[in-house]
Amino acid sequence: MKVKKDQTGTGTLSIFAPRPLKFKLNDNGRPILPLLTTKRVFTRAIIAELLWFIEGSTSSLPLSEAGVKIWDGNGSREFLDSRGLTHRELYQRSCDMGLGVPFNIASYALLCHMIAHVTDLVPGSLTHTMGDAHVYLDHVDALRTQLEREPRKFPDLEIKREKGGSIDGWKAEDFEIKGYEPQKSIAMKMSV
């Protein structure tokens, strides 16, 4: 790990191409969502951003107008179906470990659940491969606090739509996150 300058002027602790993260998306067939429990994650924004991606919008204005002001570019998705399970892989070029990565994990896990739902498959796993994984220097103390916390069980996810259908036209009301019991928020400033 090395200290690097970045375009925001904050500075980062950076490592290139760390080991991919892989998350189970079901517990004996029961859908679960890999959503951080060691700090609160802005789930409304995760769902809004994912639906915005799927709509193919080229303007972040609809997100901003909805009070979601965190947009960051997304990477690529690779699809693989195996034995009735659907697996996804996310490659993320630039990875803000304090703010962006927790958000992206949950967003792409939701996408995997959506694809599984419309293709009548069981969500299998999400593998997250990172390029420049970095911690902004002004996030170090907050992340140390977070690392001292004991993770809790991932919440369940219920999709309230008929199986099949289209990937288009989903609404935030189509998702219910159950049993999400995170520890209290940890403030981290977004570097821009």
C-alpha cells in the first residue's frame, strides 16, 4: 500500500488489483443482500442509482432532483449462468473504499437479484474485482473505527414483483430490505 496524490487533492492510501470480493446472495435459497452492517449505507440512493443505470439515462439530473447526489461512473458486468444460479462479476476501475465500494457492492448485488428474478434463476454470487482500491487520507480514522466493529448478519431482500417480465420499469417500491440492523453511521467526506 502506498500514499498517492489524487485529482481531489485529499490524498489516498492505494493498492492496485487487490483480491476480488465474492458474496453469497442466498442463504439456503433465501435471498440476502450484502449490505454493510458496520455502518449505515444509503439504501434509497443505491436503489435509485441502480434503476437510473438500467434506464440508460445519460444525465445525473434525475438523481440529483431526487436527493441522490453521489453518482460515480460504473464499470462493466459479465453474466454467467451455472446450474440454475446466476453469478455476476463487477470490475471497478477506481475504488473509494470508504464511500463508493459499499455502495457499488449493494447496487450490483441488487442488479444480480433483478436479473435472477426476470430470468427465473436463483442469485448465486457477486464477485467484485477492483483496480485502484484506495482510502482517502481523511477517511483513515473513520475506517479504523469501522474495522473495530463486529459485522452483523446481511439483511434479507424481498422482490415484490411477479417472476419473469422485463429488467425495465422497476421502481423502488419493488424492493423490501428486511432485517437491516446496521450500527450507527460513520461520517466520511466525499472528495471531489
